Amino acid sequence: MSVFTNLRRRLFGKPLDPLDTKTRRHIALAAFFAWHVLWPGGFGGRFDAFSLVVGLAALAALWRYKVGIIPVIFACGAAGLLYRLVSG
């Protein structure tokens, strides 16, 4: 076993294991929330397209336009309140 192989294992082996676990848990949590937001009644229920549109608009505001998280949360809340008041 060469010195470089041992160094590579030490640098890229164990230190990335917890990060991978945390990343997998965050992805699973995001999928869980997306499922319950987009299908409030389960997969057999109706699909909530408004939530998808608001989520994609929030994603665009955060990544493309570099808007802060607090204004995006307030805008999404206001959009949801307005939608609920208009739709009944």
C-alpha cells in the first residue's frame, strides 16, 4: 500500500461518511414534505398545483434572483393567504 493510497483514504474516506448520511436524510425529509404538500390527501387524493407553482417561484427567487429567505417566506405566505381567500 502506497503513502498516497493511505492519505487518500484518510482524507476522503471516513470524513465524508457523516456528510453523506446527513445529505441522504435531508433529501428524504424534503421528499416527505413535498409528498404531503403536493398531495394533501395522499397519492389517491388531488394534486395541489398551486403549491407546486409557489414552490417553483420560491426556488427561482432564491437561486436566480438571490432574494433573501425571509422575504420569500413572507411572499409565499401572502400568496397562499390570497389564494385561500379568493378560492374560498
